[in-house]
Amino acid sequence: MAAREYGQYCGVTQALELVGERWALLIVRDLLVGPRRYGELAEGLPRIPSNILAARLKELQAAGILRRAPRSRVVVYELTPYGRELEPVVLALGAWGFKAMGDPRDEQVVTPDSMTMALRTAFRPAVAAELPATSYAARLGAAELLVRVDGARLDVSRGDGPVDLSFAAGPGIRRLISGELAPDRAISTGVVEVLHGRGDLLARFATTFHLAA
Amino acid sequence: MAAREYGQYCGVTQALELVGERWALLIVRDLLVGPRRYGELAEGLPRIPSNILAARLKELQAAGILRRAPRSRVVVYELTPYGRELEPVVLALGAWGFKAMGDPRDEQVVTPDSMTMALRTAFRPAVAAELPATSYAARLGAAELLVRVDGARLDVSRGDGPVDLSFAAGPGIRRLISGELAPDRAISTGVVEVLHGRGDLLARFATTFHLAA
DNA sequence: CCGTATCCGCTCAGATACTG
DNA sequence: CAGTATCTGAGCGGATACGG
């Protein structure tokens, strides 16, 4: 038996043998947002060594989690259906890890893909369904996201477009999502800066996206 | 920054920094069944080196996931409330990994705690609520479990007791849980051996515990 | 016996340089 | 741009030994 195997006949060990290696689930996290090129993955995971990225891509491909897909002259990596079924795992991990997050340290970055998945984690479709369709432009550190909520549907993209509320925030937005910081306080203390639109829509944002801390 | 950190301000990376190390989630998996002594954990994870087990217990304790609790002369390790919140993560991983499980290899063992969590993963409370309360004694490899289903409640323990159906099965029980193998076929082909009680209750068992493959 | 520490060999991760 | 090659060191696996 390979020394690195756990030696148990169990779904959890099987899963960990496929995606338990360092960086593997973070690659999956980013690919859950959409297909990505090698360089885009490297950009979204600034600290991953290139050889490790190459190795993980090979392993995840061999495990049937992702595939190399040719797209007009370039290759992108995209999840297979089985790989997409990891979304509940990533969301559960994200929700659990959220509670342990303190304030950000200087070296910590916020990437567009990680922020997108965080928004998906915090999204409350049942709540959103009761609210009018709303779109937001959120600038969070380096990540500039277009967030469209329409009923129970959520769409997060990197494009630009017309929005009801445009705001910029530091990573302190975490305390808005967790409910520790009221929307109006977030604005008055400068944690969130309203760039365009009605600031009171931030309350709707905070209701739509919520995670317990 | 510690070299081993991912350098991202994100719930998923935070979670992986706490429980992403090798063996960590398997320790959590077993503790989700109940408090365990050091030796019991080592027994449930036959291939873990003792130094790694000791190191993980320290790390998980420092992270607030488990605590050492004195119990009449001996120490047991038990999850904190925050540690118990990892249950959705472990269940999601188990359900996903289940689909990738083939037939067991010779070196792979089935432990009572991993089997208990697998049953929790496969349990369908909504289905069980419509069925009469039933208890099963399931011998699965080395694991001998008492499984009590009462309405939407599931209790799996290692004790013995009066049951409606007692059966023994090899790890081929996976195909029963996945629906690939019909209950009567499981019995007629010897995959499941009925030791005591009405064999037709195995169909109820297969309805109560189901995971897609 | 339970829990932990120490040793060593090895694999994998991390950093950098290099190539088609 | 998309990887591959190489080197170093950290963490893991396995055995053994030690203290309560």
C-alpha cells in the first residue's frame, strides 16, 4: 500500500486521499467560480509554488475532479461534474472557518475568487427571495466584484455594469457579514465607503449575505 | 508569516490551516462519535504514528477544536462546541468520498467510528420518520454496531441489545447503501448474512440509509 | 498501560531557475 | 505564458525509548 494512504475503507478517508493534499481544495475553490488558466490559478494563489500547482493539477485530473479543456488556442482547467460536487464541502469549510477569522494580517490578501466563494457561502436565498432584485459593485481589497441578486438567484462576476449600490470596503467587511457591525455604523466609521447609490442599500446587502460568527 | 500559511484572508484557508493537516479531520471524525482516550484514537487510526497523533491533539486543542477532559482518573479528548460544528464538513466529505469508493482493498480496515459516521452520513431522517422504529445489530468487518432508528432520530452505539434485525456484512455493504444491490439480492448472494430476525427488514435498512453513488 | 519524546530515513513542500 | 527541473528544508512515517 502506498505509504501515504490512510488504510481505511471510509468515505472521509477516500475524500482526503483525493483532495486532502495541501492546496488541492483551494484550487477546487477557485475553479468552482469558473474555468481558469494556469496563470490565473497561480495569480489567485500567490503563495503556491509553480511545481506544486502543476503537480496538483495532474493529480486532480487523474482523480477525475478536473479536466484540461482546450479553448481557442489556450488550455483552461475546469471542474468535472464530480469535481463540482465538492461545492458543499468547500462551502461548509468556508462557513466553519469564517467563525475563526480574526482581523486580517498584513500579509493576507483577498482574491476575487475567494471572495466570490465567500459571498456564495454567506448568501441566504430564502431571505433574498423576499427582497427586490438588487445589484452591487463591491470593491474588497484588490477584488472588484459585480454582485447581482435576483430572487433566490445569486450571480457574482468580475465584470462591470450598472448597479444599485457601489461600495468599497476593507476586509473589515467580515464584521458586517457576521452582524457584529451594523450597516450604518459600517458607513459612519469608514469600514465601508459608499461610492455610488443609496447607502441604505447596504442594510439589504447585510441581510442578504450573512454568516454566524 | 509562517511558511505553511496560505496567506489569504478567507474562510476556506482559515479552516484548512486549522484542520487541513494530515490526519486532523480523521481525529475529528472519530471524536464526533464521542469522547475518546488517546489509546482509543490510536486504535481507530491504526496507521497514525504516535508522535503525529500527539502533535495533532496539541494543535487541535490550541485551535479550540478539542479539549482534554479528566474523567475519573483518566483523560479523554472531546470536541468543543466549535469542534462539533465540523460535523457538516465531515459529513459532506464522507458523502462525496463515498462516490469514489471502489471495492475495498485487502489492507483497508473498517473501524467502528468511521462506520458510525458513515451511517450518520447516509441516514435519511425524513424517510426514517415515516417508518416504524427499528433497531439493527450490524457487524461490519471488525465493527459491531447497535443501530437504533426511532422516527427522525438515529443512535449508533457499540453496545449490545435487543434488535429487530441482526446481520453481518463485508464492506460490500457499500453497494447496498448506494442502491446498486437490492436487499434481497444482497442476502441471496451472501453479501449480507442475516443472523437473526426477519430478513425483509434489510429493505427498510436500505431505505433508511442511502447515499448516491 | 497510557501518553509522550526522540531518533532517522524519506517524501513532499517551497524557492528559484530554466525551457518550449 | 505554461509549465518543467533542481535543490533544500520541513513535515511525515516508523521504530524505539522514556516517564507516570
